Amino acid sequence: MYLSFTFQASEKEVIWVMRISMFIVGAAATAIALSVDSIYTLFALCSDLVYVILFPQLCCVIHLPDANIYGSIMGYIMGLILRVGGGESAIGFPAFIKYPYYDEKNKKQLFPFKTLSMLISLITIVSVSYLTKQLFTKGILPERYDFLHFFKRYDTDKKDARENENQEMQIHEKYEHKL
């Protein structure tokens, strides 16, 4: 991801960015682990995040050939905001999004907001992927705005596939002609 924003990063810079990222993620994981009373709570929190964030991405990768990185990133962000916004009482994180049927007295969400978050994440992945594909492949947005270089690779892959198909046809015609 870092290379997508800085095209001329040296190997040393990339290694340092990776080290800093690992330290930040490790520190966050340690803080969460130390603030939770039981392993079961960590397991439940992890499964919630997998359900809301990773499950829609996995479904789209397997069943939706037009899913792309732009849809994936937006789905991730939407799912994370909506899930974290619902709060998590097990780690003492208050809700900043109060879904319908929010219990003010007990500070609990009674609405199935995790399922809603997962569905909105899935819809976001599909819709943003479709929208960006239409905008870039029809030329509505110039290729220079493809800052993650997804559609440049997409065009190259299609071109390579056509070249391979043409080579196979030429070989087939050559041998067929000899017979």
C-alpha cells in the first residue's frame, strides 16, 4: 500500500514502514489483550471483526469477479466504522452510533448492528467496485486518477490474455494447415 502512494520508495524505506506498522499493530494488540478480562472476550471480538470485515471481502473475491481494490477498501472502512460505532462493552468502548432499540439504561445495542454492518460492507464493496469499473473502463475518469493502478493492471492482463489467445490460434492454424 505504501508503494502505491510513493512510487520511488527505496527498499530501506519500505522495510522501515513495515517495521513501524508491525510495531503499531503489535502495540494495539497488546493494549487490547491487557484490557480484556478473558480469552473468550478476545475470541468473540475477533470473530465479530472477521464476520463484519473479512466475510464480505471473502464472498466478493470468490463470487464476484469484478470486485476490485477500491470497493474492498471502502467496504473495509464502512464495516469497521459501523462495527466500532456500535461499541463493545467487553473492552469498555462506548457506542458512538446508537442504532434503533438502543438501551440507554444498560448502554447496550439491542439491534443486530453487526449483521447490518456486514451487509452494508458487502453492498459497499459491490457498488464501489461496479462504479469504479464503469468510470475507469468507459473513460469517464482518466487513467491518471487510478492511484492504486488496478485498472492499468486490468488492461494489461486483458491484453496479455488476448495475445496468448492469438498465439494459440496461430499455432492451431499452423498445424491444421499442415494436415
